Amino acid sequence: MDIVYIRELEVETVIGIYDWEREIRQRVSLDLEMGTDIRPAANTEDIDKTLNYKAVSDRLITFIEQSEFLLVETMAEQVAEIVLNEFDVSWVRLRLGKPGAVPQARDVGVVIERGERF
């Protein structure tokens, strides 16, 4: 199984449980690793035969920008579900961070894996 990845995809959204968080947009950061077979694209150099990381990024940016979540856990589950259901991947590993949520930490968040890895 091959891995196509996206690192530090940053998106502004409404996320948080506090009243003040519901009134502003905050930045979230995503890293994705997606299990797929890159050989068909490598053998033909045909973009239609690969996992298009631009298409994945665009879809997730649109979804996250238009959504509002209380918890990063909920956002992570829904992002993983989109990747698994809408793109040709067998598994996804997602790190979703909320920089600035804890002033003493550079970043906090969750890491989840969904799908069948092998």
C-alpha cells in the first residue's frame, strides 16, 4: 500500500465549546496520510488514475470553512469519513490540530486512523 499525504493544511472555521469561540473563526491544521495504490498513475502518468491531493484538499477546505463544530473529535471523524467515502483510499490517518487552544502549547488536537490499513 502506498501513501499520499497532505501536511499542514490550514483552514479557518468556527470550533470550540465556549461562547466566545462560537463568535470567531479559528485556525485548524490537518495532516493526512491516505492509503492508495499509486502504480496505475505512475505507469501511465495520468492524473485521473491517482489520488488527487489537490481535489482532497479543496474538498476538505470547503467542508471545514462551511462547518461549525464544538469538538475537534467531531471534525476529525467527519473529515475522515469524507476522505474514505469520496476518494479512492482504503484508510486514512488524520492529525487535526487546534493551534493556540492552550497558550503554553504550540498545538493540541487528535490523531485518528480509519479504514483498513492492510
